[in-house]
Amino acid sequence: LGTTLLGHMTLKSAVPAADGTITAPPPSLQLTFTQEPDLSVSKLDLTGPSGGVTLNNLHVMENNVLMAMVGGQMPDGEYTVAWQSAGDDGHVQKGTYTFTLKRAAQ
């Protein structure tokens, strides 16, 4: 039998992807962690060229996904996602990543 080591939760993947470029505003942010996020301490912030973008309905989904719906206008440019949450050990973890919104030429 193996031994389970309890470590801090980490961000495994995200939609939109870190350092990625998307061609349309995302309907939601979905961050997948190595442990189930504790909603009571979880936060997501999205900041872009025109300032903060409204996020609604922050919740935890299956498979350790923290999700929020994106509301409001998103002009083309670079966006920063800032996250905060805690996993099994209760230690609050924080991180950021960026992605770029560049609509296809009409």
C-alpha cells in the first residue's frame, strides 16, 4: 500500500489556458486544482486592459474545478487571472496567470 502525502494544492490546468490566446471572450473561468478547492476561502479575479471584469456565481464543480461565470465586456488584450483557495491541509494558496484575447479579423 502506498502512503498518501498531503501537500499544498496546486493549479493543474485552466480554461482559458495559461499563456494561451483565445479568439472570443470566455463564458467562464474554470481552474482545475490537485485537491478540492475550499469555497469558503476561494476567490477569482479577472483583470484586463480596461480594468476588472465582473465574475459571477463562483462555485466548485466535480473533479476539483473552481468555476466562475464571466460577465461584462472584454476588449482585446492581455488578461490576468488571480486565484486564491485552500485544499485538504487548509493552507491558503494564491497564484496568477495570463491569457490573451484577440478576436479574429472580420
